Amino acid sequence: MAKFTKKKDGDLPAVSTASLPDIVFMLLFFFMTVTTMKDSSLMVANTLPNASEIKKLEKKDRVIYIYVGTPTQEYQKVFGTEPKIQLNDKFANVDEVGTFILAERAKKPQELQNVLTTALKVDKDANMGLITDIKQQLREVNALKVNYTTYEGDAFNNLQ
Amino acid sequence: MPRRKGAPEVNAGSMADIAFLLLIFFLVTTTIETDAGLDRMLPPIEPPDTDVIIKQKNIFTVNINRNGQLLVEDNLMEIKDLREAATAFLENGADGTCSYCKGRKNPSSSDNPTKAIISLKNDRETKYSTYITVQNELVGAYNDLRNREAQRLFGRDFTKMEAEYLNPETPSSVRDELKDKVKRIQDMFPQKLSEAETTTN
């Protein structure tokens, strides 16, 4: 029956697509590792100041974030234009910072509870009064390791 | 004659190329976000049991007022001069026990880098950006001195050594080796930056 199955000589041989799943999986894994889930959306303006003598904040699981800044446009009607503190997904008063830190600390595994860092993401236009109050709160709950999160850049750009 | 073949096979040979193109595109454009900033330790809330008497000349006071002006050791100063002034204060070495200091040994300034304390005070109305700039300059003064000594002793920058030491991806054999060096430099210029409670006036 060779007569029927014989191929024409000019035909392209089919390219094996067996490796296609591998490639797709590679892409998938790449995105899985790179993507960071945003667990809270920002409700405050958050233009960080610049600094040059910075250290990287390693290990995200050991960091508690506190955001400070003026509420964004949509929240300004309710919360005004004075800088506010954002903890997770809601605005908070200064006196709630301590309990927040304690609650967050309790959520972490035992072995990490003593090595936590509090990252203060503060808008550059905020006043130090609020920051000082937060720092006082942090001291009261013994969360002494803080990181003033900044952009990398020349610190003198802040003064303009 | 019945047709034996199913649907004709689609040529997917170029799919791999497309996938790679995408992969490379995202590899290039994605920046894996790592936060960075100034690391600071806050003072513990309970005061130390023993009162330590610190000589006034070992304290370098920096005051920031609400307009962002600096009062350094009771003199008005521009922020850009702060780093130099802090460096001079830290390595002054008035008591002569500090062999690596290159300061002027001014008797009215700090005795020794291990005794020198920088005290930073700010007003409640001070802008955060100004505060960060001042912090940055003070940390910069420490880093400059530490880098200088690390260059002299080990031939590389302290900040790079510390970053490598703190990086969790560094192999532990390298980390152990770096630990002693980092510790030694840190002991030469211990970072004593005190932040007193804010004044309200």
C-alpha cells in the first residue's frame, strides 16, 4: 500500500510541539515567583523622600508596614486633608498603632516575633509630630527596629 | 473514499519563539520590588537602671526647627555642611586613645568615637523630608568614617561588606568571615544616635 502513504518530497516535516508545555510552565513559574501580592491598597498619598545611605529591607515576612500621608482624593471628603495613618486597609488614629503592632506580631511565627522590623512609609510632606507619636507608640510595644522607607536618590532633593 | 485524517495540525513551531520573546520582555521590564530605607533603632521605653553621666563635650546636638533650619552645637548651619561637621566631631579624639582618628584633637570636642553621641531633636512641625535628609547626613557621616577604616584595613567599603553580610543569599562561609570584619569596624565607630522626645515649643 505504499502507493497511498507515500508523501510528496516538498512537504515540511511537522515541528514537534512537545516542549511547548515546558515553556508555558516556565513562564508561569517565573510570574509566580516574581509577582508580589499587594495586600492592601494605598489610601494615602505616598511619595517617599530620597536618601542615599540606605539599606535594603530583606525578607518581607519580617516587616510590618505603616503608611502615613494625606488621604487620596476620594477619601478627602470624609477624612480631610491632614496626614493620616493607614494600617492595613483602614485609616487609624495614633493610639491604635500599638495594638496593631501587637496584633501583627502575634500573627507571625514564634521564631520571627523578635526580629520584626516596622517599615514606616511616610509621605515626604508629613509633619514630624505624627511620626514622633508613632515612634512613641512603637517604643511602648517594644517594636524598636524601624526602617524609614525611602527612595534611593540624593537626599538634598527633599529640600526643594 | 472516507477521510482518515482529523483536523489538520496547526504549525505551532513558532509558538516557542513567541513565548521566549514574551519571557525576555518581562525579564527585562520587571523590577522585583525591594524596599530600602534608613534603618534605625528606637530607644527602649524604660530608662536604664544606672544613670550614665555624659560630658557635654561628647554630645553633638542637632536641632531642627519648624522651618527646617538647623541648630548644630548652638550655631546655625546649612544641611550640606552637617556631614562634615558630624565627621569632624566623631573622629576628634581629644583624649588621644583613638589611633585611627584623623581629627583635630580639639579638647572641647569629643574624647573618643566610642564616647561620641549625636543627639537629634526636632520640632513637631518639622517636615518629614527635612528630618530624613538630616538623618541621612548623620548616617552618612558614620558610613564615611567606617568606609575609610574598612578601606584601610580590608581594602573594601564597609557599606558593601555590611550589605553582603546581611544579604541572605550570601553563603554562610563568607558570612562568618565578614561578621568579624563588620563587627570590628562597627566597634571602631559605634553608631550612637539618640533621638530625644520632641519639643513642642
